[in-house]
Amino acid sequence: MLGLGLIGGSLLRAARAAGREVFGYNRSVEAVRAARAEGFDATDNLDEALRRAAAADALVVLAVPVPALPILLAHIRDTAPGCPLTDVTSVKGRVLEEVRAVGLLDRFVGGHPMAGTAESGWAAGDAGLFTGAPWVVAVDDHVDPHIWAQVMALALDCGSFVVPARSDEHDAAAATISHLPHLLAEALAVTAGDVPLAFALAAGSFRDGTRVAATAPDLVRAMCEANAEQLVPVLDRALDLLHHARAELVDGRPITDLVEAGHAARTRYESFPRPDIVTVVIGEERWREELAAQGRAGGVIRSALPVRDSRR
């Protein structure tokens, strides 16, 4: 585990709780000491961790912000290039670019557990963070079926269900349900902060609407800026809806369109089906396309799919 913040630290805990042998790296000596104090195998020596991973052919998990990836990937290329590789970042296209740039694409399968809190750092980690949460495992054209199966197994062991998706489709969806909410939460918090009585009256709707604004600013910037190409169009869409509602309020007309459409969309979300994916064999012809199609339709993997023995 390369990175022992909220997600990496939670994953280290969850994987060990599932009976896996796990060890981690973090550049912060304080985080490493804290992990060791809780009985975890951790080091602040990156080369040492990667040499150990190479010797064990371990699955290497990138759990650092996007800006830190180039340096980390260069070390992996030089020290553990044969290890299977995945990540837990909230943007998949940018990570693909970085992995491709260092020549590790054939060993890489992108991942993104859709779980988290507004807290950060090792102390915020929780072995149960991923329980019942979606975990995207990318089915891009290059992915090796056996490495894909390893990432699937890790997600399932940590209590998640797997959502197969292409990286570009993941980023388009994440822009709407993760990155846009961060920007809206920041804007709502700033707006309320300008009104003297607002914080004194704030209750559930403000708390829920601004929860993610408590996330460390550098993490929010990293995810939004790395996915700007997908985020800008959905931000434009949200602004169009709000501008339309504003015009109706100014003209004294009802804001029926936005309120009813939003209510209907939220109701659809509550009843969105998640059928189990059970018939796909990983490594069979067109397995990536089939998984992407089923994931697009809401299908999820709750127990490990079979893997074809021969490598393709």
C-alpha cells in the first residue's frame, strides 16, 4: 500500500482484517510510526517497500493524490516493474496517462472505491470504510484478466461490491456525483458564511449539503483539477439549471421545473436497480465489453467471477 492516508490506511486495515498479508509505505514518518504502533507493517523507505513487493510479486496499490503519481510511478518502474498495479484515486483517465507515460500500462488496472469521509490521514482510517460501498474496477481495452481478477478479489475482500466501468465513463460519472458536489458544497459554505445569522440557524440540510466542504482543500483541488475536462460540462449544466431558476424567481414565476425534475431524479436514484453480474467469465472473448455494458446498466459483482485459465 503506497500511501497511508484515509483511503490507503483504511485499505491496509480492511485487507489485514480479511486475512491478507499487507505492508505499506508513507513518506510521513509520523504516519508510519502511528501505523506501527497499531501493529501494522509500515515503512517510510519507498525503495525498501518496492523491493519487498517485487520479491513477493505483490499487488501494488497507489493511494496518493494525483500530483504525487509521476514520482511514485517512476520508482515503481525502476524497482518493481513486474508487479501488478492498481490505484484508489477518484480520477481514472489522468492516472492512465501517468501509468502509460512510464511504461507500466500492461500491469495496471484502475480502481476507485466510492467511499470516504471529510477526514484525512492515518488516524481517520477505518477497516469498515468500504463495507457495502461500490468499488469501480476499470475494464479498459488493455487490462490483463488475471490482474483484473486480483483487483476484483481485493475489493470484495474489503466488503465492497464491484462496478465494472471504462475509465472515461467513470470520470464522466464521478464528475457528476463526486466532483461537482464538492464545488457546490464549497459554494454553499461560502455563501452561508456571508450571512451573519446563517451559522446560528444551520441544521440538517446545511450540514448535509456542506459535509464534503470539510475535506482537505488540497485533496479537493487535486481531484477536481485532474478531471476538469469532464467536470466543466456538468458544472455548466448545473449553472444553467440554477440560472433558469433564478430567472423564474426574478420574474415572480414558480420554480417548478427544477424542483420537480430534481425530486424525480432523486426518487429514481432511491430505486435504482443493482442486478448481480454472474455470467461473465473473465478472460473470455469480449469479457471487457460485456462487463462494461452490464456495469453501465447498473450491474454489480458481489462474489468473485470465474477466470479463464489461459492468458489472453
